Amino acid sequence: MATRQNSTNGKPKSPRIQVVLPELICEQLSTLANNESRTVSNMAKVLIQDGIKKYFEKEGKSLYPENNINSDKFRDELEKQNVIRLKKAPQRIRYYKKSD
């Protein structure tokens, strides 16, 4: 199971996994990483993502659950909206009691 750590600011880091590779595959991975100016870890991530995508396409299944697709659409719609900047700092709202 992947482990999740917290960074110094308290936000969760991406999950970490540990993989044992044969020497030949490790050398090939290092060569690919050097060719694409990537770290070995990042190259492994890219290859795993490609492999998972191809697997789901071959199986004819959706790569993402339906709720992720809906949240992606929602996020895209929010990002398309214009940003409205405040002209000055927000003021404190004061509530007054009704006097009889």
C-alpha cells in the first residue's frame, strides 16, 4: 500500500511507493530519463501513467470514475470565469439589535 507523508507546512504529500527492479530495467529507465532530461523517479511516473492509460483503453473501461469527471468539469467551468478583484479591503459587517 502506498504511504502518504505530510510536508513541513502540514499539507499531505503525494503517495509514495517502493519498487524493486532488475538491474537491466533500472539501467534502461535511467537511460530514458537522461534522454528526456527527467529524473529517474519522474520518468518512472510517466511510464506508469502511460501503461495504466493503455491498459484501461485496451479493457474498454473508463480511466476515471464518474465523480472525478464531474469535478473536472466543475473545475474547468470555474477556471473559465473572469476574476473579480476587490477595490478595497472588505469591511466588517455590524449587526444591530432591534430595539422595541
